[in-house]
Amino acid sequence: MGYSVGEVSRLAKVTVRTLHHYDEVGLLHPSARTSAGYRRYDDADLDRLQQILFYRELGFSLDDIAAVLDDSAGTPPSEHLRRQHALLTDRIARLQQMAAAVERALEARKLGINLTPEEKFEVFGEDYVDYEEEAQERWGETDAWKQSQRRASQYRKEDWMRIKAEADELNVRIGEAIAAGHAPDSPEGMAVAEAHRQHITRYFYDCSYTIHRGLAEMYLADPRFTEYYEKIVPGGAAWIRDAILANAARGEGS
């Protein structure tokens, strides 16, 4: 007897109205009807529905789906699966690229990148998100911001690439220190914190221990910074914050 429209709706997690629409536009006709005129679907119909839903998930229009399925009529199921696997692989690769771009955008925000739009896309990827307006609103009247802007205005794309590479190396050192079991207030931990402070001073503005403390507290207070360091290594945000505070205490006490 096959499956009723209600049963197919529950199995495929689509509405009855959707199944009716697919029938009306010629995309999925039920293989049979009861004497009372009710739709009945067989296993082949369910296979076609699975393919329809797959292509819909990838953003295909109903007309495009009909063309794909009708052009490949008689194609073995294994060939459909290979095609779907290839499409999914492409989609996964694209999503991975987007995730990497978001991570690069977080790095860019931490560095206070000041490139042209074209250079931002080239250095950090086409999904780069510019947080410069927010940073200027929060710190635009400070001497540190003005000093950072003066320096940044002189940097070329190659300079930003070098700065980013150095920042990446600092992140590696954070991960390695935590993995090695070094406490934030250990000599190793404070060495990483001091390298972090010197990086800011070298490329952006004179980062005093007081300013560095403020940055450290922001790494836990601002969820975006916390997420950035947590992606480097679990517990990374709290570790670098404590390392910076310990290093500042040592530096001011010396």
C-alpha cells in the first residue's frame, strides 16, 4: 500500500503542504493513489524526496532540482551519492574557510588593523569584519589611540603581514606554555606576558604596565576577546590575563 502523505511528512520532517506543492509542480508525484484519491508513496518516491531535500539544503531552486533529477533519470543510486558527496565536500570546505576568516577577523581586531579595504581582504580574507569604528569610539580620545593611529598610518601591507605573523607566534607560545604546565606567574608565563607587552609597544603605542593590566582585564570582561584566546587553548584567556598581572607586579616592583 506504500506510505501515506502524513507518514512521509513525519519521516522526512517536511509539511504535508510541501509534499502537495512538490506534486503540483511536477517535482515529486506519488506513485499511486487510493480509490479515494489519497496519495501513496513507495520507496522510490522516498529516494527522490531525499534527493530533493538534499539539493534544497544546498540552495538549489525547485526548477534546478527538477532539471538535475530529470536529466539524470536512470542514473544508479550510487552515482547520486557520489555527486552528493562531492557537493557536501565543497560545502564543508567553504564553511571551514569561513570559520578561518572569522578567526582572522578576531586577530585583526586585537591588532587594531588599519588597512585599506582591499588590503584587509587580501591579508585577512574576504570575510574580514572591521571593528575600527568601535575601537575609535571607546579609545579615540586617548593618547595611546592617537599614537597607534600615527604608527599604523605608516605601515604597508607587508608590515601588517609581519606584525600578524609575530602575533601568531605569541599565540603559539601561550598554547605551548599552558601545555607544558607553566603557571601564569612562573618565569615562563611572565616572559610570554612581557613579550606581549613589548609587541604592543613596538608596533602600536607605549604600553605601560598599567595599560597592560587594563587590557588583561578586558580579555575576560569582553566575550569576544575571551573567545579569541579560548580558541588558542582552553583556559587561554584567564592564563594570559593572570600572566600579564603577574608580570606587571614584577615590573613595577623592580
